[in-house]
Amino acid sequence: MPSSSAVAQYLPFLRRYARALTGSQGSGDAYVAATLEALIADRSIIEDPRGPRVALYRLFTKIWNSVAVNDNRASAEGVLPGEQKLAHITPLPRQAFLLVALEGFSEPDAARILEIDIVKLRALVEESGRELAAEIATDVLIIEDDTFIAMELETLVEGLGHHVLGVARTHAEALALTKKKKPGLILADIQLADGSSGLEAVNELLASFEAPVIFITAYPERFLTGERPEPAFLIAKPFQPATVSAVASQALFFERSAKRRDRRVTV
């Protein structure tokens, strides 16, 4: 049975999750309080083989899902703009998205919390990606030298409700496309057609404006060594459309919460 201290260390994160889920700090705190009351009444209900954090969130989820009003869209009183966008995603996809993207749970743990299988969890995250993209539609710059991959990405992001600012095959083309209008999201390959670097292009672009960046590469292991600053969002080729959809929505969501963060990527 988890100790009080083991549960207490996760309460700040549970409050964060509850506020984003409900769209209100007061409402979120009320659900957390109800969770603690249920725990005090019966400590055995928080036992779980995957550990106290999963058990705590699982208990919270049971209480949240037991209230019929949660079938409606949450209000956005007293929350940040990014959280207001999340309030417009239907409840179950919103839970799946937040558990994975905000709270950092693994797919098995998130599925356990929601009492669904991993296939269903992935479908919900993909659905949340579509809904969130519709709420935060933006201009997208694609930096990709493979024509077919560029076309696939263009179709994908437009299907999510975004507008493609343009497709650049080289460093120079990327700079030219952003002279008149700045993108709100960049999808970039790392090695480009003329031998130029997508990383260098992105770094030059981000010297004059801010935008979240998703790097898409056939060689992700080269950039995940832990020995240098690394891309925050990295997708391996060949990619699944659902992966791009979910990561794009996560990148845009977190960009709203970290506008002042330095996004310069070095290699």
C-alpha cells in the first residue's frame, strides 16, 4: 500500500492535470479534493501494480468520469490560452492527450489509467490531435527535399486544418518563403537536396521569429545521443500519419506555454 508521502509527491502534478482537464483551477482542485477524500476513506482503492502515481491518476479518472456534466465541454475560466484550447477537445481524447503529452505517462500507463487498451489510447490521441489542430490552426512551413514525402506532409497538415505556407527543398528556399510571412509551425528534414542542413536553416529562421519545430529524419539516433542540445520534437522516417498529427498538436500546445524558451538547436 503506498505511503502518504508517496502519494503527496504527485499531488502538484495531479492538480496541474486536473486544471487542464476541467478548464478551471477551482473545479480542478475540487476534483483533486474529492480524490483525496475517496483515498482517505479507503486506502486499498489506490493499490496498483504499476505504482502509486498510476493508481492516483486512475482514481482521479474514475471520479471525473462518474460525473455526468463532464460529457459537456469544460469552461475556460481562469486558465491560460493553451489550456483554453484544450477545454474545447471532447473529454476522453482530452484525457488521453494530457496523460501522454502533459503528464508524460507511457502508453501502457496511460491506457491503464483510462482502463482502455493501447490501440484505443492511440486512436484517442490521434483524435485529440485533429481537434486541437482545429483550435490552433496555423501556417506551416515544410522543409523537405523528397517530393512525395513533402506532398504527404502537406496533405496531412491541411487535413488537420492548417495552411501550408510553402514547401522548401533547400536552406535558401526556406529563407525565401519566410520573408513575407512567418510560419507558426515548421516541419523540417535534416539533410536537404543540395547538401544543405535543415538544422542550419531552422536556426537561421528562429533568429528572427519563434515557432515550434518538428524534425523528421531517417537517422534519429544521430540526434538523440544526450551529448548536446537536441530537438524537442523528432519523428523518424518512415513515419505514421497519426504520429505527425499528435506531435504537431503537442508542439503547438506547448509553444503556447513556453513562448520565451530558446528554441535554437545545435549539432
